[in-house]
Amino acid sequence: MGATLKTGVLADHQIRQMITEGAIAASSPILNEQIQPASLDLRLGDTAYRVRASFLPGKGSTVTDRLDELTMHEITLTGGAVLEKGCVYVVPLMERLALPEGMTAAASAKSSIGRVDLMTRVITDNGIEFDRVQEGYDGPLYAEICPQSFSVVAQPGQLLNQVIFRKGKTVLADGELHQVHARSPIVSGEPVISEGLGFSVDLRPQGGDLVGYRAKRHTGVVDLSKLAHYDPADYWEEVRTSDGRIILDPGAFYILVSREAIAIPPDCAAEMAPYLAMVGEFRVHYAGFFDPGFGYDAAGGAGSRGVLEVRCHEAPFVLEHGQVVGRLVYERMSAVPEALYGQDIKSNYQGQGLKLSKHFRM
């Protein structure tokens, strides 16, 4: 299959073809609902290994080799098990890959997982980077999980990570991105394009002074299987401002929202990335994928804002309304998906503004 693909990120029907051909396999049949417009959701297996520290296997080592050295104890996830905040776990995933020549893969936490401050990254045998699968990789996949703000209850089959597949060089150059915007607007207002589309933070909302949420330090667990279940007040403090600025506290985790509404046309995908490492004492914490169709309106409107998961580091930092905090790196699709985000599939965050994860009541 690999030789016949056009350069770009693989679409849903191409992912199905990889499954048919055995390039993607699993210990339990892959479900249709795992296949997104430009990505595949990955399922937790039934065992978590509590390890002493995060790790990358490195060339010449398997994840199993490292687990033999670092495992403190095993936990069965069957029936649900608590993964405690501040601890590191490794969970074998049900899926495995046998990538053809010329194809790589990249993983990310799913939107709802990033929004509960659950750091999870995919690792592979011989891996030297998190969330990156090298060309030609043939082997199992593992999720490293480290809850940051809330302890969570996890169980087998849950979808914490997603993976995209890339054929060749997929990133759009700035000139190409300007052309995409001219054809179909990718952002409300004038685009700030420099190695992707820059976006800023909204601290002057229309109608009110609620600009975000800050995770409380001492809370109960979040059961990842329970949707629209938890009272936000038990887990989050509201962040309000009347002067367009807030002070980020070191170590604190915030949910904020972009000032701009963004759109991903059907022939593109995108990945959120930090704007600049030296912008300040904070960063947009989790990279994330945006499927074709996110915020897209065939009539030309750019419609969904990006939710920002922000952590402050060593020093308190004043964040101002309109400050550029991140960028979307756009990529070409190998083919237009059969189903678009928000139009053809159920999508929790289409048309969103400031919004917590789906585990919390509105």
C-alpha cells in the first residue's frame, strides 16, 4: 500500500486499508468508532506497570527490557483501577504496527485526556522520542501515563491516545498555508503565519469575566468512564479577570481558550505546537491533533476556538489578552476523509468555546 499513497496524512479509508492489510493489528478486533477522519484511537490493555521513572527504551532495547528494570508493581485494570497523580505507569496497548517503507506515525493524547491534565505518551521498542514511531517500525505500542492534577480510574479498552500516519513530508510551508487561507479561511481575522498559524489567548470574553479554569490541588478521582458526571466546582477554580490579564502560578494547570476561531479544511490536518520555547515561563502543555473538518464551514466561516491546556513553570507569569501562546502546524492530507469532524461523526468539541473535558457537567 505504502508505495501507492500520495504524500500526506492518511485519511480514514486509508487507515481501514492498513488494518485490512495487517499494517495495523490488535489483540482484539479494531472497532469502527476508533477510526477518526485522520487518526486512529488506541486502546489500553489490561495491565498497568507502576515504574520508578519515565523512560525511553533507546536503540537496542525493548520496552519490556526497561520494564524488567524499572517496574515497582503490576496493576490489573480490569474492573477499573486508580492511577495516582504524580506516579508513572506504562500500559501495553491493544494495537501494534508494522509500518511500510516511507511511512511514519505520530501519537498524541486525545482532547479529553489533555483537559484533565493526564500526561500520556506513546513509546515503542528502540524508541528515542516520545509519541513518534519510526519508518518501518514493526512491533507493539505502549502508553506511558502520568496523572498530573487528578488521580484517575482507568480500565481496559479506554481511549487515551490517538495516532496519525504520515507518508513523506506533510507539513505545509508558510506560502502554501497562505494559499489555503485565501481559498478557505483557516482563522477569523488576519492570519499570523510563521512556521504554522499563530494563535493567542482570549482574556476579554464577550459577556462576562470568566476566562478559564485552574485545577484544584486536592480533589477526588476522575473516573474516565463517567461522562458529564462531575461537578466542576469540586475540581476546578474559576479564573476571572476584568482587565484582560491574569497571573499564572508556578506549577498550576489552567484551561484557557484561544481568541481566534480556527478551521481545518477537509484536505488538511493540524497539530498544536508550542509557539516559542522562550516566550515566557509557561507553555501550552499538550500537543494535540486537529482532524479535517474541525471548525470548518463549507460556506467559508471559521468556527471553533482552540482550548489551551497551560502550565506555568518556575516563576509567576503575567499573561495578557491577545498574547500569542501557540501555533497550529498544518499538514496536507494524502486524501480527503470520507467522514469529516463535526459533520459526519459525533464530535464533542465542534463549535466550542471555553470548555472543560466531557467528564464534567456543563
